[in-house]
Amino acid sequence: MTRIVVDPVTRIEGHLRIDCEVDGGKVQKAWSSGQMYRGIETILLGRDPRDAWIFTQRFCGVCTTVHAIASVRTVENALGLEIPLNAQYIRNLIVMAHAMHDHIVHFYQLSALDWVDVVSALKADPAKASALANSLSPWPGNSKEQLKAVQDKVKNYVEAGQLGIFTNGYWGHPAMKLPPEVNLLAVAHYLQALDYQRRVNQVVTILGSKTPNIQNLAVGGVANAINLDNEATLNMNRLFRVKDILDEMSAFIQQVYFVDVCAIAGMYPEWLGYGAGVTNYLAVPDLPLDTKGTKFDLPGGTIFNGDLATVKEIKSFQDPYFKENVTESIAHAWYDGDWSKHPYEEETVPKYTKFDDSKKYSWVKAPRFQGKVMQVGPLAQVLVGFALGHEPTKRWAVKTLETAGSVAKKQLSPAVLHSTLGRHAARMIRTCVISELALKHWNLLAENIGKGDTAIFNQPVFPKGEQRGFGFHEAPRGTLSHWVVIQDGKIKNYQAVVPSTWNAGPRDEKNQPGPYEASLVGNPVANPELPLEVLRTVHSFDPCLACAIHTLDPEGREIATVRAL
């Protein structure tokens, strides 16, 4: 039995350690450990609930927008506060732009290098690579000349010994099997993706005032004043700039991202059989279409044991099915006690001990739904949408299976999505759906403003006594929920149950492994010294452990203070 420790896992946000026991070339057991502590929940105690969204954005340096959205929804839920339609549409456009940015970065910059051998691209014939690309997509960025320029750029890096962003890859690893021409296309699209993820982030900036850490939200709506005749407000020039960017993004996502994921899935068909792990799925509805949060453009629900027939829908921002069934366990997490509690009843009291995989070994708690381990993220979103008959999700899922199957020269069923590459396919499917819905919601906003409606905000009122609320958002990495207890207008308790807590969490009091841990069991490992296959499966979840970060030494003392000047 060989013990592999990957610490830190790179090409993610935050600090993650993965331990695996490998025997016979396969993972037999795994542990997932978040290696730093976050304490923002305690910072929020006693503060004005209207300010919480500003603080919660600092849970993460990447997922700032999603925490802002979840936070304002949480306080609005506690108060029973509706928000104007314009505010819903503006929020929806921001979160969709953020999701497109996030998914593009994840596939190309954070995980494609697990599958693409950059150095192999030097052996490619640019003309053949261009012909292959043009047979799959009308994308104009696949010309022979453009691909030759990319190849020359990589060649210069290699000859100079300065691979830069491509340094330390597992080039030549036996698990890398793409033809040189496909590797060249992937490297070209990697570089193009750097520009497109930047472009779509401009939508977040235009509507959210800045990014990261948007500034336009408020409990009760948004702060985007609407006046089509004023250059200082949200006007037609800004709205049409947003539409132009969304049109550009739709083309890149549907003509490049879609094709690349299908090609890699078709050329690594064995990886459609690895990495399933937990097949209980949780997703929440999002993109509200009304002021109350009862109608949505993206469905949510649960699926158990991978059986789509078990789907149960989550229907509203007030749904008791979600509200009553979320708990978190600290049996194997570095907090004081060994309890399992509902978020309203939790406390955040850190108690660090040494790493002990039989006892406590992670700063990440272990969320459960009805006591069960749940996988969250795009795969959950796509399977729930498919099971509930969501038309765009079904259409893009079927197209993905058909396209990847044609590359693999075999028929692929939805069952292959329960896998490492299935998570990548689902993330791409979700992005294609969002690219369509973003344009729909742009039209909804423009039409509503055209009717003369410029309302953006409803004033919150905090009564005496206690109010409890929860807010959720289907973030790029999956189901995100915030939970607040308000007493006399001040925060009495605040908890965030984040996507990477669901997926990266440790074992619970029943010793049930979390999704990362379960997904690695059975994974092949060709060379324990170069555990590429372990990274492939972990990266397929798009880990973001920054939600679990705070800077402490082992005695709990703060060791760094940063001043913004």
C-alpha cells in the first residue's frame, strides 16, 4: 500500500490537501483536507444585516459575487422582502456573466492541462489541426496561420527554457494521449480563453460597479439607477455594450468550449467510467423571474442514488424542503465538539489539532441533506434539469452526448455523466444554457425598462425581536446557502454552507466520506510519484477552498495583518 499526499493541490483557489492510499495501481481510500480556517461568521456577529453582503464577499478572492447575492437574499428572506423586477434581472445578468467567466477559466486555465500535453503541440501539423477544427466548428480563430503562430510561440518558450504558465506540467505522462494536432488546438484555445474570460467580466463591472467585490447590491434590490437619458446611470449605451459582450461570449462558448470538451471526452472515453463517487445530487433553483422568488429560469431539486426518477423539486426561495434538511457535522473537522447541527443552531469555534485521518483532519465541515452526502455543482444542476424536463438543459445534454459519442465512435448515455469527465461535460452544458439565458434576461430587462419601469429598490424594515432567514444561489461550483439569525436589527448568528464545503468536506459522524473522497476510490494511478490521475478527478469539481481561509498559527494567533493603502 502506497500513501500519496498532494499538498497543496494547485490550480485551485485556496489550500487543499489530498491523501490517497494506492494499491494495485488504484486508489483504495482517500481523505480531503481544507488546510486553512475562515472566521468571517464571527466577524459578522452584532453587525447590521444590511452590511453582511460586503463582508461575505471576502470569503473568497474569486467567488465574491456569489456570496454577495446569497447574502442579500438571506436577509430579504428573513424579512419577507420582495425586490423589483429590474433588480432581479440585473442580479441575474451579473451572476450569469460571473458564471461564464468562472467556467471558462476552470476548463482552460485550471484543468485543461490535466489532459493536454502542451509540449506535444510542437509535433503538430498546423494545416491538419486547422482542417480538423474546421470540420467541427465554424470558429474563425482556427486558421492554419493562427495555429502556426501559437506553435511558434510555444516553441520559443521551450527553446528558451521559459515555459511560464506551462511550467511543471506532467508533459509526456503515460496518461496523456491526445494527438499533437488536438493538443495544438487546445493550447490555441487556452490562450484565446484568457481574452474571453476577461471580456465577460466586463459585464460584471458594468452592472456591478467593479469586480471582484461588486458594489451595486443592497438588501431590497440594487443601486443601479436607471435613466436612459443620463450618461451617469444605466442607459442604453451601457445596456447595448452588455449585449454585445454576451453575443461574443455565446459564440465562443458554443463554438469553442463546447467542441473542446466533447473532443476531450471522446478521446478519453475510459474517464467517463472513473470518478463517480457520490451520486446523490443537490441543486437549487436560480434566475428568479418574479419579485417573490417563486418562478425561475433554472430549476433545482434533489436526486438520490443516481436515479433521475427520484428527483424532487425545490420550488422557491422559501421552500421548507431545503430549509429543514441541511445540517453540518464537525465530527472530523477542527472545531470544538463533535456535533451535527442545522446552520441556524451552529457556532464557529475553531479547535486545531494535528492531522489525524481517523479523527479530525480538516477545517472544512461536512454538510448533509437529510443526513446524506450530496454532490453539488454543474453535474447536479444538469441532472436535476434533465430529470425535470428543462428544455435548454436537455437539448445541450443530448447534443453533448451525441458529439462526444461521435468522436469516441460509440453511443453515450446520460449515465456516463456520473464521472470525472462527466463533470467537465456538465459544466460546459450549464455554460451553454447560461449563454442563451443571459441574452433572454437582457431582453427582459430592456423590455421592462421600455415599459417605463425604473424601480430598483424596496426599503427593508427590521422589526424588534428575532427573525431567521436563508438565501441560496446556484453558484458556479454548486449550491451556496447563507443562514442568518437577526435579533433586534443585529446579526445574532451567521453561517455559510458553500459548494466546496459540500464537495470537499471530510467524513461525518457516520464515517461517510465526502464527494472528493468517494470519487477518488477506484481511480487509476500509473505512477504514484506523478499522480496526474488524482488531480484530474479533484480538479473536475473545480475546488475553491478560499471559503475556508483565515491566517492563524497552530496556537490560534494571527500571524499577518494586511493594510489596504
